[in-house]
Amino acid sequence: MRPRAGGRDCLLLAVTTALMLPTRPPGSWAAHIIGGHEVTPHSRPYMASVSFQGQHHCGGFLLQAHWVLSAAHCFRDRDPKTGLVVLGAHALNTSEATQQVFGISAVITHPEYQPTTHASDICLLQLNSSAILGPAVGLLRLPRRDARPLKAGAPCKVAGWGFVSDFEESPPGLMEAEVRVLGLDICNSSWKGQLGPAMLCTRSGDRRRRGFCSADSGGPLVCRNRAHGLVSFSGLWCGDPKTPDVYTQVSAFVTWIWDVVQRRSLQSGPLPRTAGIPAGIA
Ligand SMILES: *[C@@H]1O[C@H](CO)[C@@H](O)[C@H](O)[C@H]1NC(C)=O
Ligand SMILES: *[C@@H]1O[C@H](CO)[C@@H](O)[C@H](O)[C@H]1NC(C)=O
Ligand SMILES: *[C@@H]1O[C@H](CO)[C@@H](O)[C@H](O)[C@H]1NC(C)=O
């Protein structure tokens, strides 16, 4: 596993795929972002940006006023104490009155997260204070515990502040792409049988490249107004149909998520900083 260029170690490469491909800079053949468009500012009020040293690093979404859901790999080799969560943003680098900025009290990584296989690539971020909900900051719901799996072809949307080109250009504002669920069997074949059961894949739905890119990691895949996936990994080239985009399948983790939120919300008083599984020890 190698980080992509620029230290944004968000999208991990499958080693076998990397070996099959000629060596070129990541994503250098995809002409554009992955077929997205800028959304109306603040129309996705659940979107969170996780930043380190003032640089956007990963996405996530607001689940409860104190809780953001993101991808576990975003916090490998990172000290969460130095990270910030920004809510209510559209153009990250501008000063927007709607932005709310939080410290991270704890990162609770799924105990079965495996960096090499990307299994259980999910974590909860506990914010150091409560988000104030309003027009620009809101919650996104999880799928139901007993939700039927999404059918292949089902329409979904993925949003993020990730690169919009292979030249690591930042987007003008929050971007979103419409994608379609790809059957796990087909996706698993494309990935040479490396996928686990709690994963979800998407494809563009037509001949254009469309999907996520570096620094979109952790952001939600929204289908039927619920967060069905979390951006986990893709291939060397953003939007390349040969290595379909892979997400953590959120419905498989709903019980774990609510257990963590309830257990920790019951604890009274200030929460210990070191509680949970600190990021970076995996
Ligand atoms: C934001 O601005 C800073 C300082 O001008 C720059 O270093 C950084 O790359 C910019 N980030 C984005 C996402 O444009
Ligand atoms: C939370 O963290 C942010 C960023 O480090 C800081 O500015 C803010 O004062 C903290 N709030 C509380 C209530 O500790
Ligand atoms: C993917 O394929 C491999 C090899 O055939 C298999 O072991 C694995 O269970 C498959 N994964 C899923 C989610 O079906």
C-alpha cells in the first residue's frame, strides 16, 4: 500500500492492480473529475471535511451533533489531536460564515479494520463540542439495519472535496457525482477476488469516467437519502472502470455504530482523550 502523491494517503492501491499497470503518476489519464459537478452551496449539509495542517484530507458525514462517520484509513499514521472537522462548508479555503470547526476528542476505529484488505474501513469521530444544526449543518441517516441490499444499477451520489483532475487540482466547492451500484460479484472479479462481504461498488452508468478521487475518502455514498457507503478505495486512475470504486457497506455496521454512540454518550463528564482505539496504531 502506497499513499498517492502529495501525501494524501486516502486512496489505497491494490498491489496487484498497480503491478499490472504501467508506472505513471496516479490518475494521470483521467481527463476530468470523474464526471462530477459543483453542488448548490450547503445543499449537502451533512458533509464534513477532515483536515490536517490546514489541508483537506478526507471527507465524512454528520451522524449526530457530536459524531461524524468517516473511513478508518484516513487516520492511519495521523494524530487525531492535530485534526479538525469542518462542517457547513462549501468552498473550503474561503471564510464562510456557515462553517463550524471542531477538534476531534476521539477516533473510534472499527476493531476489525484491516489496512491490507480494507475490511471494516470505518471509524467514528467524536467532536469536542456539539455541532449547531441549521440550514448549512445537518444530519444524514444510516440505512436501516434490516435494509435489503441495494440492487445493481440503483442510483446513488458521492460527494467530496477531493481532486477534480489528475493534477491534484482542488475543486471550486463541494463536488458530487451520480453513480450506479455495481454488483459485488462483477466488482470482485474486476478486483481479482480481493473484496470482502461488507463492501459496495459503483460504476459510472455510462461510458464516462465517474466516481471518487483522492481525498474524497470517508465521504458518504448517498442512496435513497441514506448513507449506504463510505468512500474506501479505488485503483491507480480515478474513475477507471477496470478498478471500480469500492465503499464500506454501512448497513453492515449499523449495530456497531449505535453501540459506540450510545455507550460513549452515556459516559458523564469530560471524555478521556485516549479512550477508544487511537488512530495510528493499526
Ligand atoms: C488553501 O490555501 C492555502 C494557503 O493559501 C494553500 O496552501 C492550500 O493548498 C489551499 N487549499 C486548497 C484546498 O485549495
Ligand atoms: C474544540 O477544538 C477547537 C479546535 O481545536 C477549538 O478551537 C475549540 O476551542 C474546542 N472547543 C472546546 C469546547 O473545547
Ligand atoms: C471475492 O472472490 C474471492 C475469490 O473467488 C472469494 O474468496 C471472496 O469471498 C469473494 N468476495 C465476495 C464478497 O464475494
